[in-house]
Amino acid sequence: MDLICWSPNRLEDLQEVVAWYVQKHGVRQVLFISLKGEAKIWNYENNRITGHVTLGLFQAEHIEMYGQMLVDSS
């Protein structure tokens, strides 16, 4: 699992960066942690967002669980 830190001016900027990453590495799910600490998994298909799962507040002690969720859904 890779961690990308990004402080965009707009959410669209972040989505463009992630679309590039998804296309380059062929991943289908990305774990996002907002500046407010909210965790979501965004689902991608052909570098387009196809949906997301809201996980609630990010808890660092559950990072392995988040990773396993990504593995299980790929």
C-alpha cells in the first residue's frame, strides 16, 4: 500500500493526481484520509471513480484492516 500526501486547493486537483496514479499502477481502490481525518475507500475503473465506501474517522491502529479491505475487494 502506498501513501500519497497531497494538499490541493481543490478536490478536483486531488482526483486528477489519483486518476494518474491509478492508471500508472493499475490499482482499483484507493484509501483516502481527509484533512478532517475522515477515511474513505474510493473505487476506480479505468481511472474513473465508480463509487466509495465511507469508513468514518481514520484510526492509525487499524491501518492493517484498511489494507486488508483493499486487498479483499481487488
